[in-house]
Amino acid sequence: MAHKKKYKRKKEFKPYEETLKEHPELEGVILKSAWEGIDKTTDTTVGKLEELWLGNMEANVRNKLWRKHGPARKDCRLLGKNKATIAVGAGQSFNLNKDALRLIMDEDGVRDWQSRNFITIASNHQFKPLLDMGIIPDFVMLTDGGDIAFPQLTEDIPDEGQNTVLFAGLHCSPKVLEAWSKQGRDIRFYIATTRGIQNKFNKLTGKNPLLYMLYQGGNVLNAALAMSAHVLGSRVFMCIGNDLSFPIDKNNIQEQRDSYYSDGDYSSNQPGTGSGRDEAKSQKRWAGFTLKRKLLYTGKDGYKIDLEIVGTSATLWVYKTWLESQMLMNYHNPKAPSVHYYNCSESGILGVMAREGGDKLSSDKSNWFMLDEACPHWHTSMLVDAVKHFKIAKEALWQGKIQLTGVQSATGSAQIPLLV
């Protein structure tokens, strides 16, 4: 018998002033305009897509995909214990890390599961590019309710991708999910926390949606973080290719489109096709960073961080703000799982904060700072360094020498727990 309880959408974002009373750690780090943008964008997105999402959910229950594959919590819980997650996005900076990632996976990917140090989660855009490189991701993350990802996930997939599992919202496209399933690959579902979805799921299945919900954070890589922390149980999250920005070319919008993704394939955003969002046409600006290694390594501040103004969009800015605010609140919440985020993109706007913001971007470098300065669980780092320090810490832990270990970040060190 179906539950009669109504699962109303919980308002995730209170007014800024009210939020600061509960989370004073956000003051001076998260701008009011950025915080308010999250709520506005969420309501706008839900208003446009709720009908599509609810229809997709019903189809995915009727076609028995939910029954066949089941939720991620069914058999993926704590798979990441004592492992770090490496999430792979499609930003331009992925090209700075792809060779290092290949070497890491060549060593770690051939180990038995218990001996492995890393779990890999790819964005839907990066599934085939990784396979072409000889890297077989453990999981692919899908959040989009449309058919945009159909060619990325189902067309011309080599045999090497057969064992990759798809993490997908039950609201995602039945066309994409059915094709993935018919090709013999597994799916593990989650329930999005947007309004109406909880009641619809309860009505369709008679199950309590609260058991399967996952905060998506608006995009694939934010959802991957939530899946890693709250289902897989990994306490260390490393992310590459999460630029949330693009180089500015005032004289050539097409060049901005071509530089948006690491592989130059803008078809999913191209106007008139795909989502039609055309993010690269946005005129919004923010400071992006580039990471360089200092010639003389001092052991504390081994990186040189350069800032320059880059292009972004209101939507990408929301993804950035959601992640940064969640990490700050997580650090200051003693009841939350202790999660460390390694921003290994080596480029982009993520983790670049402004003391004063809005549309007035200060050319004064003192206006900008890195999130590392405000959140000890945030680390701006090169992938090779993050991997190195994690492996050293894990080895020391297994030897029983220490319980916690200092881990290098761009602005200092932090104490990082490895065990759940």
C-alpha cells in the first residue's frame, strides 16, 4: 500500500540574512547575490522542467527500469571506504591532467577492488573520451532529463565500457536509460530533491522517497560529489575538468564555444540543437585561476596562482556557489561527514572568491582570494600532488603509525581523515 504522507519539497535556501544567522561562516565568503542566484535558478529550472522530469520518472517505473536496476544505495553503499573519488569533468583544463590520470589509472585500475586507492566517476560528456584513452571509469554520472546524452552514452560504445555503471536520476531520459540497459550495462538510480518528485515516486512505487534522495547541486559534478560522500562513503573527492568557465574571445563567439569543452564538442549546447543553452555566449565575467608549480618548493606554498578575468554564465556561477557553500557548511557541521574537496582542475573560477562582487569586478588583486583560506577542507591542488599525499596518508594509516595526516594544499595544510 502506498504511503499517504506527502513529501513536500524542502526549501533548500533561506534568505541570505537568515542563512547567515545559522551559518555565519558564509559571511565574507559567499556573496549575497550568489546565494540568491541559487534559489532563483532552482525555481526557474524546476518550473521549466518539472513536467518533463515527472513524465520521465513515470516512464522509468512503467518500463521496469527501476525494478530491474534499483537504487544506488542497494549495493553501492560504502564502496568508497578508504578510497578517494576522482571525478572527471569536460572543462578545458582536463587536457592538463589527462596524461596524469592515465598513469594513475594504469597503476590503480588493475588492482583488485579491496586494494584500490581510487574510484572514478565520469561526467556523461567524458565517458567516450575516457574509453578512447584506455581509461574505464567505474561510474558515469547523469542528471539531465533530456536526450542530450544519448550519443555520448549509447552510440559507438566499445566493449571496454561494458562494466561501467551509470548513476542516474530516476527523472532522466527513458530513451537514454533504456538504450544503456539494452546494451547490457547496469544503472543505479537516485531520487532528485526537487518539488513534486517525492510525491510522484511514492505514488508510483509505494516506497519512501527519502531513502533514495540525493542533492544534485544543479550539475553532474556536484551530484557526483554528493553520491561519493553520501552513498559511496568516500571522504576524499578529487575533481578535474571542473572549470565552470571559458576563455574570452571578444571578436569570435565561435572560438568561445570551441574552447568550452576539452574536446571542442559543443553540440549539446549549440543553439538550435541539444539543450540550446549556449552558455559560451554569456557576457558574465569572473576571475579564473591558473596553477603553476614554483621552481623552489618550500613545502607549504608550492604553487603560484595567477588570476585573469574569464567568461562564465549565471548557471555556471550557481553551480560554483552551491559547491563552495556546501563545503563551508559541511566543515562547520560536526554531524556531517568530514569530506575534503581537491580542486585539481588547475583552471577556472571554482574556489576563486571575491570580497566585493556583483557585476563590478575589481582589478585589485586583493579583492580576490582562494576558498582554501576560508575552508580547511578545500584544497586547490594539482592532481599528481593530491594523489601522492593521499597514498602516503593511507599507507601510514594502514601501518598504524598515525590516525590523521597533514595534506598539502595551495595555501597550507589540513588534517584529513581517511576512514568513514
